[in-house]
Amino acid sequence: MNKKNLAMAMAAVTVVGSAAPIFADSTTPSVTNANKYTVVKSKYKNLLDEIKKMVKENDDAIQKYIDDNGGDADAAWTALKDKKELNLITMEIKDDDNKEVVKKSTVRTGGVVNVDYVEDQMKNLKSDRYMDFEITKKSTSTSQKNIYSSGELNRLAASSGTAITTDIEATTAKTLADGGLKSQVVVAGSTNSVAATGTTFASYFKVGGVTTDGSKIKVDITVAEPSTGSVLITDEVGTNVTAAPTPQQKMKIDTPTITLKEGEQALDFTKPLFDNGTFKGFAPKEDIPSQSDEETVSVRVVDAKEETIKATDSDAIKAIAQKYSFESDDISAVYEEAKSLNDKDKLDGSAYDKDGTYKAVFFAKGKRLQGFS
């Protein structure tokens, strides 16, 4: 919208007149208006279709939960609700004195307030009543690769890599045995082997300091057989090792250097990989799961008349002004916003721009008395 069109900025005005209270206390975006919408009864179908779609998603999720876990629909509802995996829809009906006609209830299949009930109430909504919906869409699960940041690499390298070796020490005897390393023995041998430990496994690793690699930083971990203490072997626990264990007995190392680099896949040091007594590295860390933020919207359905007039039609504007009561601040706010957007030569989404025009919806504060002007 450029400056020459400012005079035509208000190309069309839609007026919604209703006896029921209207959500919007201003036609411009505000904290109090955020996620609040008003739907005229005659145009309820889109809202109803969306509610039906969300209830169907709930039904499918509940059935899948029952198939996988057993139980009934109520148990599935509770479990899925706790995990934010359901669309939560509530409905209530009040009259123009704000008195409860239908108490706030959850819309769900099998309940009293199901989609058929909602549709019936929408179709037959009286002019002195309004329906309020609160709709919270279920969270969407997403994930992202777990990669190393410079801060994480500095943390891992600190104190000679204690954070890394501590994780490696947590490796269990079973994990080592499953990987073919069934026991350990002192370097010099001449004794019976004992169960392998994570502490001995961790002694194979030496974490270096932070170094640069081009514009990135990295940390190198060397993997080598310890010269003192014990070594891991493939023999069963209790095997008499009469001399220093042979290379065939000892753990083999497939990757003598492990490099952790900024921007690359992070490793899980609690999950070593083995192949028949050969150390193959560490499994990558799992992707980082995240849930989309839940957003709750409020929708009010009213039995109202909707009229659209041209902003340049002064007679029509006068007739509307005589029929309905408006907050003058609301009207001023719209023109101020139009001017602001014009000054910026931009429409930023807070206004609806179509065919070069700025459109606004005014909600009447109430009907004027007959003959009052």
C-alpha cells in the first residue's frame, strides 16, 4: 500500500452486530485479543469441520494406544492427554447475561458433548446466546540432529576429558561380554582373569585438548592399550593366564583416534560398539526430540448479522452508525494502523491486504435504541 492509496486505505468495512458479547475489544492486534476469534453463526461450518477433524485425530490416537497398550478409552485419553498428544476442545454456552446455559464440557467421541451435539447447538443457537470454544491443538513431535557445539566440546575436553571417561566407565560387564570381551587380566598376566569392568575399558582412552580445524574446533581422543593396570581379553572369566596375554586374546582397536568436531554428529560414550572383541567406536547420540509449543485459541460463535459496506459510502456508514454502537477508539485505531503501515510502506500480517486494500472488521458494542442517532 503506497502513499497515494492512503485515502483509499479503508476500502471495505465489515460490521458484525450481535446481542451477545464479542471477543474483540479492538479491531487491531493486541495482547488481550491474541488468539481470540468470533464466528457468525451462518458461517460456522468451517469451524465445525475443523473440530470434527481434530476429534477424528483423537479417536485414531486413542484406538492406536488401546491396540498397543490395552485398556479402555478413558485410560487412553488420560495417558495421551498427559503426553500432550490429544487435541483438547471444550465448549460452553452462555446467554447475554453471561449465565451458563450449557456448562463447560470436553468435546470427545463417546461423551455427551460430541461432534453431533456441537453441530446441533451451532445450528440452533439463539440470538441471545453464544458458544465459546477453547481449542488446544496437540503438540507435534519433531527432532533435530545432535551435533557438537563449541561450548559442548570445551566442556567435554575440560579436566582431561573427565566428562567423557566418566561415561565410558559406566559400561557394564554384560555390555563388554556381549561385545566379545568376557574378562580382564593384569598386563603382566600370570593370574586368573576376572570380570571385565568399565573402569578398565575407560583406561584405554586419552582425551586431548581443544584444537582448531579451519574455522571449527575439535577434540581428539586416542584409543590405545594401557601400559599398566589391566587389559580386556576375550577369554572366559576364571581363565588362568600364565603369561602376558597375547594380541589374539586382547581387545582389538579398529579406530585408534576418534575426532569430535564442531558441527558434526555427537557420540554417546555410554554406548560403545564392539564386533567379536574389536572396539568399533561409539554409537551416535540420538536426535534431540522436541514438541511444538501448544497454542490455545478461543472461538466464540454468535447469532449475528454481518454487513459489508464501502468505506467511501458515507450514507451506508451513517446508517450503520445509527444502528449500532461502536467504540470510537477502535475506529481511530484502525486508521492509525493504516497510516502506520503506509508510512512503513508495508503490511506485516496484522492487517489483511487484498487487491491493494486494507480491510477491517468492526464488532459492534451493541445495538442502538430505536430512533437513537
